[in-house]
Amino acid sequence: MAFPPLPPVLTRRHLAAADLGQNPAEALLTLYAWMHLARAADNRILDLFRQGLIRGTVTGGQGNESLCVPLALLADKATDVISFTHRDLGGHLVWSGHLCDHLNQYFANAGSPTKAREGNIHHGDPARRSLPMISHLGAMLSNVAGATDSQRRLGRPAVGFASFGDGSSSTGDVHETMNLAALLGLPVLFVIQNNGYAYSTPTEEQFAAGTELWRRAAGYGIEGARVDATGDVLETARVLAAAVERVRTTGRPYLLEASVLRLRGHAAYDTGDYLRPGEAEGFVARDPLPRLRARLAAELPAGRIEAVDAELNAFLEAGVRVALATPRPDPAGMADDLFAPDAGAMPWQPSVPAPATAGGAPADPAGPQALNLAQALNAGLRKILRERPESLVLGQDIGTYGGAFKVTDGLLREFGRPRVFNTPLAESACTGYAIGLALNGHRPIEEFQFADFATEAATQITLNAATMRFRSGAACPLVLRLPCGGGLTFGSFHSQELESFFLSMPGLKALYPSTPQDAFNALLAAYEDDNPVLLLEHKALYRRGRAPVAWDPAYRDVWTPRQVRAGDFATLVTYGEMVHVAEEAAAYFAAEYDLGFDVFDLRALAPLRLETIRASLARTGRLVVLHEGRRTHGFGAELVARLVEEDFRALKAPPLRLAALDLPVPFAPELEQAFRPGRDSVIERLTAWIG
């Protein structure tokens, strides 16, 4: 069913500051038309929800139009970056797409821009730099910062628009991102939509330091101001235009607090019974939309505003008919969109950079080099930075210091601060910033000092980056380097194995190399993937001896298991440092009992490709899974389930899981040795299992 044609009054999607000058009648009509459509659409959507024709719930932007519509009209939609909130339907309508696209999103039908995989207003338009929102609104600010920085790095004079509510302004992500933007000098307009309530909690119950939220700007060394978006719409638009121009010319962040009205509750189910007596009526009396209409009715020719209203209302109803007639979504192929498709190998030079030295290093040494795992990763990072201009490396202390484990040593000296830079201790905002960069064409590599600290960025990693492709269709090429594992007496907060924690959430890929060659290959393979990839690096392997590292044309094979030893008695599957433990144990049983193990280094934890291991298990009939993480809910449980659920009757013995104790990682070396698997404990458990 064809979409209804756009009314002429809606053909204008941009306003410049000059349009708001002495005779702004046409600008006011443009503002009114989009505000009226947004209000009418929000009201109609609420009606359709109450009729059961729209599922889930809906949030309304009634009272927010005088802020989001002018902002969207004033933005340069060819270069700027924006994230709208759940109250910004008017902004979405202006930014891109047809009314029917947005209605289809609410109906979650086959015409939904997200293929009905995301609800009501959570869609965005990443191809046009309208970033799809998640309900954790504070987490969206850093995505805008990253995408805006990406635009600037590409030579485009973009401004970022990051909107959030007074309630969201309490979250740590907001503070982290404003500090990051100030530190990096990013041109982002941070807009607090203050309607006085975070769901039902009034502003004065949210903040002890007063309710003038814009004054926080001084704490970050940036400018700030306040605008009353409940008053004259033209004056509001002028203040917004001045703020946008200020950000665009200074290239610096700016905090703007805007007073808006909540004419409906938080969502369709919100009765608003927490409002003070007479407050709801006061909101209606201050509504700027009827006042703007009255002004236009007085200034325009007789009957003009009535004709505009009728045209817009008819357009809306025609759009509703289209949405109602659009088929329901088809679940076929849904799983195929979890990951972005393989984009193919990048055109790498067939070389491995030599380790960095104070005097420099040859760019293209001949033959294999003896490197430890940390040096192999350093070589991979330097290769990527040399050959891929869209790459950059970020993380805490990775610059002059070279990272907590010296993996980034020398990179700042060779490539400079724009490509290799320290970040503040703000894992969530920095990961969100990296997501924004990735959405706009850059390919960031972020180092966490320890994998444990990635829990601070769990929302960004698991609910934002991991779901991006599925819910928006956008690729998110991002490498997250996670130094993990124990054995070095670092205690509970620097020794975790978190693969099960993260990989229980769909949309993440993960590689866990155990040799220097695989580490080099894994970094290249992860980098060229169009999905977020966790690169798990066991800290005890960083300097566990050296091995030859050469250019490997088959570097992408790191996505499949590697057979380490051959044997007929049992199939042993492991990864990370435990590969070396497994090799030692297997050598013991071969020498002492003439029992051979098929030992496999899994290498890729997600996606799992187990065909060769299944073939081995079909031959041996016995399965052992060894990993350093804890046993309960550990990754070994998933491996056992995947490998035996189809051929359980072919097993000659119960599967054996070897893992760490179900305890926090203890500190003392004697305790840590008892906590995690080691050569002797693995041999002891295997002996009991065999007997």
C-alpha cells in the first residue's frame, strides 16, 4: 500500500537562524506544522494503544514538541549526529523517514524500520546519524560523542545533539560523558529535557544541590544555559539556534537545560496521580502549541491555519490506514541478522612489524620473529594503525605508559595522540564513545586495564553494541581487549574469567588466543569483523616464552578450533592458558599410561564452530572440558551441552568438567593455586575419571 504524499507544509525540514528574524511567519508555520503533526500522532497512537491495536506500551511526547521539533529543524541533517528520547516523536518525524515508517514502527508490523524487533520509538536512523536509543538514556550520550568525533575526524563540521531527561541526568554515564566531551573538546550540545519528574519522582527529590541543572556545566569547564521551552516558541527556537551556533563555531560541548511540559504521564499506563493538585491543569494552561496556533491564526490569511490542520489530520489518518493494512512481521530469517555478514578479508600487507624500540623498528622484517604474546599483540596493533586509517586505539594508561601490561608500548610515539590516546576512568562512557565511532565508519580498539573493569561497561557492551545489528541493521565494528585470568596473585578484582558473563548475551563475538601467532591472527580477524568482538587475553600468557610469529595468510582460521594433540582415548576441549595445562596433562597420560587425548584449543568462543570436535568425540566417545572460569554457569557447561545433546548415547563415559571453584578469586598464591585448575589437579581429576 503506497504511502500518502507529504503535505506541502511539511516539505521543509530545515530552519536556519536567519529564518527566525524579523518576519518569521513562514518559519513559524513550519514549526507549527511539525509540532501539530507530532502532537496529533502521539494522541492517535495513544488511542490505538487503548484499542489494543498497538502492543506493549507507548510513551508520549505531548508537551515536548516545542523543544525537539526546533532542534531537529535547526540541525544540519547532512552532517550532524543526534539521539532522540522516547518523548521525541516530533524530532524523528523531522529528521528522516515518512510518517508511515514511524507509525509502522509503533505497530511493530512488517514495515517497521527495525523489522519489528524494537519497540515504538526506539528506532532511530543510524544511516543518517540518528542513533537508535536504548532505555538506559544516560548511556546514549557517549554514543553521540563518539559519532560526532568520528564526523569531525572525517573533516565534517558536525554538531552532536544528546538529549536526556532530568531523571537521566542522575546517572553516572551522563557525568562520565560530559567530562569526556570536555576533555576531548567535542562539539556536543547536551540537552536536559526537564519536565519536573523522573517518572513520578519530582526534581526536588532527585537532587540535593538544587534544581538548576544547567549549572553543572561549570564543573566540567564548559558553557551552560537554560531555556524555557514552555513559553514563546519563536523565542525558544532563537535560543536553541544560538546554542547550536555556539557549539558549531567553538567546537566545544555545551549544556542546555530546557524546561518542557509533560502533558501525559511517563507512558500509557501512567495515571499521573502523583501530581500535585492543580498541576496537570497548570501544564495544560502553559502549553505553547495552542498559543502558537492562535498567533498564526491572527497573522495568516483567514482560514489558512484551519486548512493546515485539516490537511495534516487527513495525512495522519491516511498514514494510520496504511499502517493498519501492513502485514504482521515474519519471523523467518530473524536469527540470520544477529551478526553483520562477513565483509571479507582486508588487504593486509604480508608482514609482521618488528617490536618497537627507542630507535625505531624495521617496517617489514623478513621471516618469522620470536615474540611473546604481548609483543605479538603490539605488532598486530601497529600493523592495524599503519595500514588502516580508520583505526584508533583507546584505553586507560595506554599512551606514554604503554598500558598496564605494556601491550601498547610505543604506539603513541609512532602514531600520535589522535590515533592512540588515554581515556579517563570512565569505562561505560568510553565504550559508548567507541560505539559511536564504530557506527560512523571508524573501527576503534579499546583496551580495558583488566577484564574485571569491563563490568562497568556491561550495559554498553551487552545491551547496546551487542544488539545494534539486530535492532537497527547497523554494523558496530568494535574490538574490546580484555586482559583476564588468574595465577599472578592479583586477587578478586583483577583476575576474573568473564566469558560466560558476557557471552550469555547474544550479539557478541569472542576470541581467546593461547599462542603468540594466534594472538596476532586474532587481532587482525577481530579488527576486520563488522561486529563487536571481545579479545580475551590471559595475563599469564603475555610473557610466557616466545614463539615464531609470521604473516599467516590463513589468519582467519582463528575463528575455528585448533587441534593441539591427537589421541584416541578422549576428546579434551579447552582454551586460553588452560591449553598449556591440557598439553602437559595429556603428555603425562601418554607417557605414563599410553592413553592419547585429542586436545583442541577452541580459540573462538563465539560463534562456536564445533564440527571438528564433534567428529573427534564421535570417534573417542569420551569428553573432557577444561576452563579456568568457575564451574557453576561456566562456559564448560555450554560446551558439554552443545557437544553431547545430539549424540549422548554414543558416549562411553559421563562428560567431565574441569574448572575453578565456585568462589571469588583468592589472593594468596597457595589459595589461588587451590582455586584454579593446574597441571597436578587436572591430572588428579582425570585419573579418578578414567578409573
